[in-house]
Amino acid sequence: MPENNAYDAVIIGAGVIGCAIALDLARRGFRTLNVDRGPAPGHGSTSWSAAIIRPYYSTIDGTALAYEAHFAWQNWTDYLGFRPESALHYNECGCLVLEAAENRQLAGTRAVLREVGVPFTDVSANDLPEWLPGADLRQFSPARRIDDPRFGETGGEAITGAIFCPTGGYISDPQLATAQIAGAVERAGGQFRFHDTVLAIHQSAGRITGLTCAKSGLIHAPIVINAAGPGSRAVNSLVPAAHQPEHISTRPLRQEVAHVPMPQSPQGPGLRFVMTDADCGIYMRPEQSGHLLVGSLEPACDILEYLDSEDYETSLTDQWTNQVWRAALRFPGLGIPNTATGFAALYDVSEDWIPVYDRSDVDGYFTAVGTSGNQFKNAPLVGGLMGHLIESVMNGADHDAAPLQFRLPATGRDVGLAAFSRRRPINRASSFSVLG
């Protein structure tokens, strides 16, 4: 422990985002400390991530960041700087995105992918049966709940096509990924304290001076970073001067993800890659041991359960049933188990599902919030982005007046950090869903 319990930067949260920020700062020479109320790295909302790696977002900057992240996962040990004992497998199976009325037949998605330079292949309606053996490729849009008498109705029209992005897939063990980043942090000199809760964040003359934790007591630090996931709203409330009512805010959202047996066909598994199916209002990906993971794309028929606290119902509900039955529309051979399996978890989301990576109105207080649900994939890049932002601002850069740029190391593209500002307007180009 540093003398007088003092650090250069304290990160609240030891999920995948908090650990990635700590790693970049430690490599820049900062004495870092992650404080987390959980028992170990990645045991909060990170552990419930679907851990999908995909390059398509609704915005150019979001897409550029996600495409770049693929290369970090592909070269994982290079990112870590060491070879862990347990190998982390990036299942680089690619992503299939179905055309639907809800995504304007992917016109905007194609334009953004082309602008960023993300490779993709157009898949025609005639070719889709080869990609999705055993699937019912009729249109069911709009997505409906099973108590709707029109559930499952279709006019008979076929899905008009799709795109396939090869630079994507999924990580089967997000908790392991986070633990390995934490291992890299410790190798770089960073420290962690678990089973500890932040009680207060201190400031003087508009500048952060430290924080008080339940176990660790007073910790001196000129920099505090809020990477607390679903707890970020409560952490921000400890620094009321940091944000204004007109700024982008976040709050916890309860989500359910289903695990069901993988549908089979004479050609093998019904789904071999990540699939986004806006027509049915769901996303799916293969899971280990012959299973399928099914999540919601927040269609209009689903009631979004926003919460004012982190107390939530952990049992699976009829939301699980609706997601699974919508998956069964697409894959009629899907075996629906009698007992619901999967998980319910909290996501930390902003008004437009785009994260906030920014400074605040209090010098030394930074936020990496609104990240749950669609930012796991970007964590290695978010670490570098936040490190660049923090170091630049602390050295005098006026990020609010002249927003910084962040150079992506693999593609060489510059990302404008104004896209993730707390002061930005709500992005009307967003999908307003987990797709970002």
C-alpha cells in the first residue's frame, strides 16, 4: 500500500471496463487502485455479459471503436503483455445481421460499415437457407408478445437478405477475460481492494481530493474514475456538482438472457455464428455445450424495467418465455425446456444506449458509464481512450471546448471523443437498444 494511502488514480469498479482503464493508466505510470464491492474482478455485471464481439453500431465512431476492438481480442496476449495459464478463446465465428423493417433493410448499417472500412458480405434471400439451415425465413415483424393474438402471424414474405461481418464472434468466459486484464494491471503495478464500498468522494475548490471507503477508510487521490456499471448512478450522486440535469445520464435496466438447447438440422447446428434478428426482436449466439443464448433487442412490445436502485428480481420471468418463443418462430425445431435457464441481470444504460466516456464538471472526476450490454467488446480500447482523456485533461487540455481525438492503433483511424461526451445531445441515430 502506498504511503499515506495515496494513489494517482482510483477507479471505482473492477469490471472489464474498470480493469482496462486501470491497465492503461498503470502503463502510463499512474499509481492506480481499483475499489470494488465484489469478491474479485469481473464479478458484477461483466459476469452476465453476452460478451459478443461485433463491429456494427448506429454511429461511425461507435462502429470504428468496435471494429478496432476485434483486433485486440484477436491478439489477446499482445494486449495483456503476458501469456496467462488459462487460454481465453475468442470464438471468431462472425456475425449475421438480418434485414428488417426495423433496421431499414440495413441501409444505414451498410453505409456506416463502408465509411469505417469494416468488411462485410451481402447475403441474398436466396442464399439465406444455406446460412440458416432449418430456419423459418418468413417475416414476423413487428415483434409481438405471446399473449398477443397476432403472435406468429406472417404475411408470408421472406426476409429480404442479410449481411455477414467476419470480424466478430464472442467470448465464452467474460469473467476470465476480466481476471486476465486484472492480472496485467497487477504486473504493471496497479492494486485492487475487494469487498469494499465507496461511501464518499471528496473535493476541495472544485477538485477531487480522494474518497472514503467502508473498509479502506480515507484514500487520497487527485483522480477518481466512475466505472461502477449499474452502480454508476449512485456513485455520481456522491458528486452532485459533477453533472448537470441536461447532461446524459444513466440508470440500471433489468435484462434477461435465455439459454436453450441449440436447434439442430440435418446439416448440423441451426446457428453457427452471432445473429441479430430485428424482425423477431432478438439476438442469438452459440453457447458452449450445444446451447443457444437468446437476448432481447428491446422491441416496442417489450416493457423496459428501469430501476432506481440495484435491488432487482433475479428469477427469470415471462420475458424469458417471450424471447424464447420469438427464437422458436425463427427456428421451429428449437426445443423449449420446461424449466427456464439463463440469467437476469442489471445493465447500466444511458438515454440512447451510447456510453459516456468523459471528464465532469469537477476537476479530476471522470466517468466511463452507460457501458453495460454493448461495451464489453470495446473494453481494451476504452482503457486506452480513457487513459488518453485523463492524462490530457490533467495536463491542461480543455476537452469541453476542444474535444479530443483518439487514434486507434490497429486501423489508424481517429475517433472523436465528443461522440461520448456527457454534454452531447441524445443521439437520434441510435438504435435505442442493446445494439447501441
